[in-house]
Amino acid sequence: GAGVSQSPRYKVAKRGQDVALRCDPISGHVSLFWYQQALGQGPEFLTYFQNEAQLDKSGLPSDRFFAERPEGSVSTLKIQRTQQEDSAVYLCASSLDRGKTEAFFGQGTRLTVV
Amino acid sequence: GQNIDQPTEMTATEGAIVQINCTYQTSGFNGLFWYQQHAGEAPTFLSYNVLDGLEEKGRFSSFLSRSKGYSYLLLKELQMKDSASYLCAVRDPSSGSARQLTFGSGTQLTVLP
């Protein structure tokens, strides 16, 4: 596709429910990032993939958060046993792995845990 | 540690010029990015600076001073559509994968008629 696509755009989950957020990066982009953005704040780094390898997951807030990119393209961010503090917009970004490598962001998934 | 500061809010008038400042303290530095984000939308790339000086792109310019840990985004001939949040972000090669960006909290710009 022409840009980074994320689904669903909106997700309401009951506390304790598991959720899965999908990201389709720009075709050919090697790097893929997940960020969490709270209201009125800048995005905060969660995890980074280079192709299928998860090279950095230092930003994941707890072991309830898990991300994968098994074939080096589509990625899924899974949150188990959601809590209210997980409510945020989850942004996915992809970039080429050379040059100035600006990241291109998707529109995000707004997760609300009730 | 990493610290990126920018003003929370700014207001300017249509047709005017506005400068949004960003200061950063990071262990390392490998580029500074500015992104624009309209409410409910994806951040979109505006500019990239890795060397000191001014980069101009149409109505938008970005300046970097690495020795001062300082950047600004200059918007000229403001239009109503420029009302958005402007995010300053730094790439720090000493952090984790060295490829992720560390963002400031964003500056909410309101352009008044």
C-alpha cells in the first residue's frame, strides 16, 4: 500500500480482555516500530523490528505486552489482560534502513479499556 | 538519560511567522526530526537535521545547533491548516536499537484568523 495501515482504528476492551493490534508497513520497509501515545503527549517507544527480528523491546511496559513480525512484513502488538492504564493510541511506523530513514507513521489504533 | 523540551502551547495569527523551539539532552545524537500531527491523525514528517545549520523547505525551515542541544522549527505565512501539534524527536545511537526516536511532548500550535 501507499502508506502504513493500522487496524482497527478504534478498539474498546473490557478490563482483563486480550487485544491484538495490526500494522501493515510500507512495502519494502525493513524497520518497524511500535509507539504508545497518551493524550497530549509525544509518542513513546515500545519495540523495534528489523525484518522479522525483534531487536529492541526495551520500551514494552510489562510482560503483558508482546509483539511479533513473523514474516518480516505485517506486525501484531498483543496486550494481554488489559488494564485501564493501557488506554492510549498505539502507533506503528516503518522506515527504510538507510539514509536519513525518516519514519512513516500509521494513523494508530485508539485503545480504550473500560 | 534523554530529555527533550518544547513549549506546550503556542498561538499565532494567520499570515504571521512562528518559531517553535526544542532543546534536548541525550547521551548521543544522530539526527533531529520534526513531525506535524493533526488531532486524531498520524504524525507526518516535516524535516530532518543532522548537521548544524538551517534547512529550508517551502514555508517550513528547521535549524540545529548540536553544541547547544537546540533546534527550532520556523513556520512562515501561517495558514489555518497549520494548527496542529509539532513534535521534536531525536535519534540517539546510544539507546537500545539506535534507530528509535525519542519524542518531546509536542507543541500545540493554534493559528487564529
